[in-house]
Amino acid sequence: MNSLEKRTAASLAAVFAVRMLGLFMILPILPLFAKELNNATPFLIGLTIGIYGLTQASFQIPLGLLSDKIGRKPVIIGGLLVFTLGSVIAALSDDIYIIIIGRAIQGSGAIAATTMALAADLSREDHRAKVMGLIGMSIGIAFAVAMVIGPLISQWAGLSGVFWTTALLAIIGILLITFTVPTPKQTKTHRDAGIIGAYIMPVLKQGTLLRMNASVFLLHLLMTANFSVLPLIFRDQLHLAGTEHWKIYLPVLAISIIFSLPMIIIAEKFRKIKAVFIVAVVLLLLSQGLLGVTQFQFYPLMLSFLIFFIGFNFLEAVQPSLVAKYSDVNNKGTAMGVYSTSQFFGIFVGGTVGGLVLQHWGISGVFIFGSIIAALLLLVALSLPKPDFFKTQIIKLKNEYLNNPHKTEQYLLSINGVKQAAISLEEGVAYIKVDKLELDESELVNLQNDQKQGG
């Protein structure tokens, strides 16, 4: 990557991280404050946790499409201002209904799709995958950090202090966008990184992608429902103060990553992705039963929690890869946008229904509910077809080949190893999916202007 791309990757990863940190910090602590909030019930606590997912899912695609018209930075800065407003509203109140409104406003600043599109605007085709990868890594890091610092900040400054911290983080994000992130010379729609309105319905009609959307919906539903009760178990059953909860989250997350990494390597390198995917879902199902019966015993509970996160971390990492494998070459970005929207809907349903189940059937009821969700996820996993391990390449075309896109597309498809091809005249590139074992790269050389990208 050149200096512009490195600066783009670092600054946008930081923007993504500070915003997601603000959203995630509430997960491990909000249930602990139920008695201190006016009108709070387990259902309303769960709704508070999940409501941002509803507004995030509702606004993400519209704001992504809006950024194609008015520019990326205005949408991102506006989204972060909205997020700041929601944080301040929540910080100034101890009434659960006002906090729910604040959380809903937080989620309305949905900038994920626009941020990815900005990253695509600022990176060359042959380095775009690296930039996207670094931004994606920031989400996982933010989640792990939030699990640790959320309880610490809440102990020092209370729940309002956590919301003030999220407001400060959003302001830092605005400063990064304004002064650090470069401004693109031109805004384009990118089929591999942006949402294209005309492709939304085709993506929704593709059965395998629908199953992936169901998969991520159920996964995040399960995760959020679990966090409606886990902080309560650590406090009430294990008698750990809120400030001590990081001592559970940090080692469990670290060890789970160590175990999930070999699973990811086996899935991708040895092309066993469906088999390992099913194993990970079985781990989730096992964890729900174990969490239900080990909630009073420290070490068995920690083992159950670890099993959950091994499965969760693997699926969180591999599901986007599967979406890329199952999507058509020209609608990958749109497929990822719909997938992300399904993820946030899962967070909303998980928090809301998890709180409702807790209110009526207690902690054990939540884990029974979680077992049902994990079983549904297993059915989805078993129904997935074996994916093709084709690689996506983006070829910047010479003008002579752009003048007759249909002929160029047919020529590409005639090359041994090229499985799909689509021409984007706006970007001046060809998107192709190739089987690396069959492809003769030399046949692509004459088409290329300056560069190509593997991803």
C-alpha cells in the first residue's frame, strides 16, 4: 500500500473502532444497573441493549445509498453527530425509557456501509482487500476492549459515565474524519465494497445468501440474548463485583481466539469450511446447555463460556468469507450490506426477546431459548451448499476493452479458469471470479491497464 492507503486504513479503522467501542461497552454492564434505573424491567433492559440494532439495520442501506449522491464524509460526520446526540441523551437520564430513546438515536447514525465505500474510494483495486481487512479487524479488537473497559468505566463513573465516554469517542471519530481521513477526488459505486440499489432484490432472491443472512441473524440474536443474563450470573451466582468481570472476559476471549484460529485455517486452507462451520454451531448448542447447568460453579461456567466464544469467534470470522464465496461477482458489496443489516436485526431481536424471556422464565429460560436458536442455526448450517473456493480479481481495463464491454465479458469467460465476469464502466474495471488452479494469468495481461487485485 502507498502512504495514502496506509493513512486511509489506519484512520478509518480507528473511526470504526471508536464507534463500535461505544456500542459494545454497554453489553457487559447494562443488566447490572437495572435496580438503579427508573421503570426498568428485564424486558426493557433487553430492549435497551438491542434497540440500536433495529435503527442501525433500518438506516444502514439508505445512508449508504445517500453517500453515493452527497459524498461519504458528510454522511459519516452526520452519523457520528447523531450517535453523539444519542449518547448525551442517554447519559443525562436515569429513566429506562429515555435511555432507550438515546440508544435508538445512537443506532440511527449507521455509517458502516458508507465507511467501507469511502475506503474503496481511497484505495487502488490491487490494495482494497488489505484496507478492508484492517478495518474489519478493528471491529473484533473493539469488541474485546469494550468487554474489559466497559465494567471499569462504569465502576468509576457509573452508567452515565459510559455514555459520556461513547459521546467522546464519537467526537474523536468526527475529528479523525475531518482532519486525518483523506477526501477522495471522486465518489464511485464499487460493486465489491458498496451497496447498489439495483442489486438488492437479486441478492434477496438468492437462496444461499438468504441462508447466510439467517445464519448471522441467529448468531447475533444468540450472543445478545446471552449477554442479557451473563453479567447477572457473574454478579449474583459467582459473587463477582462489576469491576472484576474483565478478569473473566479478557482470558476467555484470548483463549477462544487461540482455539478458533486453527479452525479458521483448516476451514479456508484445507477447504473444509462447511464441516468446521457445523462443528462451531454444535459448540454453540453445547454451550447453551452447559451454561444453563453450570451457572453456579465457577470453573465449569468458565469452560461453558469459553466453548461459546470459540464457536462464536469462528463463525464471526468465517461468515463474511462465505457470503463472498456465495455471492455473484458483481454484487458482493450489496450482499455484504444486506448481510450486515441482518446481523443488526439479530442484535435487536436477541436483546429484546432475551429480556422478555428473562422476565418471565428466568435465567434458565434464556439458555433454553438459546438452545432453540442454536438448533435453528445448526439446521441452516446443514442446509448450506459446499462453496466454491474461487478468488475474486479486479482488473483495470484498457480503454479499448471498455468500448465493447459485452465482447470483453465474453472473452473473459472464454479464458480457462474464469468462472464469472462483469464489467463496470463507471470504475473502468472487470470483476472476475477465478479458479486459481486452472487460471493462466498470462491470458489476462493484454486486458490490463496498470493493475489487478486478488481478494
